[in-house]
Amino acid sequence: MFSTGRPPLECRRLIRDVKINSTFPVTPPPSQGVQGEESTEHIKDNLTIKEVANLLRCSKAHVQNALRGRVPGMPALTHLPMGRRKIVRRQWLEKWMESNKAS
């Protein structure tokens, strides 16, 4: 008798019966309240290039130039690179806008 790489039929039936008859604990959904609100606030603090462009009322290309420091007379906008995606924290954007405010 040679091995086929599969367990014997009796073992497969036993495994199937255990899977059918066993109950796994189901985690309850997260409670709504303070915890849920904090997590959504944290998500709103991270802005994509498109969201930054909407807030600044400019194009995405202009935001990308600002991220790279290619806008004359303006320092580079602090961001978090995640591969091709760039994330800007709302606090960083507000600080950058305050530091570059024209008087």
C-alpha cells in the first residue's frame, strides 16, 4: 500500500464529523459607544491625498508636489508613505497650514 498524501478515509470522516458537530465561540460585535466613536475619530484623522486636496481646494497633483517639497516657497508637507499611498495626519496638515499662513 502506498501513501497518497491524504489521510485514510476513516480519519477524514472523523475530521468531518468533528467539524460539523463542534461549535466555535463567536466573538460578539463591538459595542457601540465611546469605544466605537474613538476608533472612527482615529480614522478621520488620517487623510488621503484626495481628502487633503478637497480640504485645500486644489488638485491632487498639487498636493503631491507639496508632499515632495516641489512648491516654490513652501516646505514639504509631512506625510506617512505606505507604498504608493501617502497618508497625512490632520494635525500635520493643520500645523503646516498655520506655519505657511500669509499675513
